[in-house]
Amino acid sequence: MRKLWGGAFAEDSDGLVNRFGQSIHTDLNFWQEDLIGSVAHARMLGAKGIISAEESETLIRGLESIHEDGPESLPMDVEDIHTAIEVRLGEKVGEVAGKLHTARSRNDQVATDTRLYLHNQLIELFDLIKKLQALLLTLGDKHKADLMPGWTHQQRAQPITLGFHLMAHFWALQRHGWRAERLSELANYCPLGSAALAGTSFPIDREMTSHELGFNGPIPNALDATSDRSYILDALGLCANLMIDLSRISQELVLWSGREFGFVSLSDAVTTGSSIMPQKRNPDMAELIRGRSGRVIANWVTLATTMKALPLGYNRDTQDDKPPLFDSLTKVKDSIKLVHLMLESATWRLDRMRDSIRGDFSTATDLADFLASTGMPFRRAHEVVGQIVRGCDERKITLEALDKETLHAIAADVPETALSVLSPEGSVQRRESLGAPGPNAMEKQLSHAQWLHKCEGFPKIA
Ligand code: ARG
């Protein structure tokens, strides 16, 4: 295996040691970031006269030509991406390649690469979140008057609308957008030039490389710059948080697409069949998202465990910060795309949803609200309506089927006008408080969300 070190070693390392320590295969995820970081470093070395302008030019041209050749041209019999690129550069430009690593270490280099990589990944994530939000906005508007049950404790609670329910997921995504944006700000500081842990005696310009690479500024302490991995933990936390919400949407789709609910039919493009039961249409993608959220949560735990009590200064343990990061980001991006695809191609069984509310007593709160609005204390109204529900149960009738006589047989002092509040449609129509599913409140919510969605990034909700 080709190495960037070895002068002090009499013997070659064991084959297992090489294999155990190698990260080149996963490092390929950020081969471009490594090149870009090296170009900035080479330019700065030239500008500061640490190497000649000509040498700097040669290095930059060599690095650019590696970029043109693509990752396939890189040697794989090396420890990591930094070695691969330096070896390849040597093949291209000769001995001057050895000057690239002046005033730099792989420790500041890898930290710079990871921060650049995360920055680029977050831009992709912003876009995917925005696109899924756009779909939820369209569906939220389209189904703002389509009734469906609302649950608490997974028990029928109060009627809501499909549009209202879907919009709840819009706001969850808005929060993830904020988190991602804040993380992007927090992580956008440059370790390059910190060298191994303690800076360098060469007259480098860290402001220059930081600026060229698009960072807000250099990290002020070289030891901190090479030791910190908290931004990766934050990224893993963000991914875990996002996956948790995607798993909740997925679980709804699993439940709702089953025959017991029958609220939605997922398209052929996102479902799979059974090898034995010809009638099956399985929501595998939703199940996989639900299941893989476990792995994404575990990735955070993995790195948190690695970092706990790790002394400052580069430690090889942190080489393994990257596979969980790549894994979580890939899973979360794929899962957002799949949720998008499932929702976009779903057929909603609106009649099933509406009909399922009939007879489920979910307008009992409306009856209590009505009595309270006539001056009865709400606690008393709750009690009276409880008796009415029990009376209906005993008579095996639904709340909507109550007539004046039955009502008075159960609760003599409840006025018959109370019967006017028992329809699910009316129940939704009357709930106009801020954030409720009533038509005007929902219109306000939608325009608030539409306004935010048009803004660049993920601004504050108010
Ligand atoms: N592959 C290493 C990593 O990802 C690069 C840094 C190696 N530094 C060292 N001193 N061995 O952490």
C-alpha cells in the first residue's frame, strides 16, 4: 500500500493493519471537496511566497486535471483520499507534488473536507425539504375541506380535514429546514491551516483560504479546529430528527393503506407484491423508511459514543465519523424523495375517510362546547354530554341519530337546538381558532405557509 509516511519505519505494516485502517472507499464521497481544499491551499502557498508562483500554478493545474479525470483515475492501494490525490498528483506533475502538504496536515485537511461536504449536502437537503413542502401545500389546499377523523391516543377524537392533517407535516419540515440552516451557519468555519494540532511556522494566510472556500472565517484555535466533531453530531441529530418525522408519515401511510382504514391507495410505482399472495400490495418503501430511521438514530449514538471523553488533538477514532454521516445523509435524502413520491402518486379515498367519521361520537366535544356557550360551566357540560354518550350507547344509536325525544329522555334540560351541532361538517366549520381546521383559519394557515415557502431558506414563522 502506498503511504504518505514511512520514513521512520523499518518494516512494512501488516496487511490486516492496512485493511483495518483504510478509508479510501468511503472517502470517495468527498473526493471533490478534498481537491477544492487543496487548490485553495496551493494558491495561498503561492500567494504568500511559501512556494513559488510557478509551483503553485503547477499544483493547481495538476489538481484540476485530476478533477477532470474523475475519481476512477485515483489509486485505490492507498490509505485514504488525501494519499490518493497526492500520489496521483505526483504522477501528473512530478516531485513538486510533495510541496502541496507544506504547512498542512491530514488533520486539518480532513476536517476541512468534511465541513465542505456537509455544507454541500445541506444545500441538497434544503432543496428536497422545500420540494416536499411544496407538495404538502398543494395537497393541503386541495383537501382543505375533505373530512377525516382526527385521533388522540389513536382513538377517534374530533373530525378534522385531510388538508389540515397534511399541513401538520409541512410545519414539521419547516422546523427541520430551520435546524438545517442554523447548522449550516454553525459549521461554516474553516479548520484549514491548523495543521496537525498547533498551527505552523510558515507565514500562511488562513483568512485567504477560508474566504476562497466560502467559509465565514477561520476557526480561531488550531487544536479546537482539528478536534471538533460536534457539527457532525449536529448533522446526525438533524438527520435522526428528520427521519423520525418521515417515519411517522410512513407509519400513517402503512396504516391508512391497509384495508381496515382504506383511506389511501399507494401507486404501483411505490408498492411491491407478495411472492405468494397475489392480491397483496405492500407499502414496503414506507416500512423501510420506518425501519431505517432506527439506523439513522443509531448513527448519532455511534458518533456520540466515539466522541465521549476523547482527549483533544486528532485521534484516529474520528476517522469513523464519516461513514455514519454519509449513511445518514443518503438515507434521509432518499427517504424524503420516497415520501414525496408516495404522497404525489397516492389516491386518497375521500369518501371512506368522510364516511368513517359517521357514528364515531367525535362531535361530543361540539355538544359540550354548545352547552358551555349557553352559560353552563364546561365541567358540567362535559358531564352531561358523557351521560348522553352513554345513553346513545345503551340505545345502540349514534350521536347524529339523536332526536328531540331521545335527547330529552336522556338529559331533560338540554335544549333541542343542541342537536344542530352534531354533524362532522359543522364541527369542522365552527373550529376557526388560530391553527384550527375551520375554513377561514385554514385559509390563513395556508397563506402563512405559502408566504414562508416563497421566502428564501427557512425564515422564522412569525
Ligand atoms: N483518514 C483520516 C481520517 O479520516 C485522515 C486523517 C489522518 N490523520 C492521521 N494523523 N492519521 O480521520
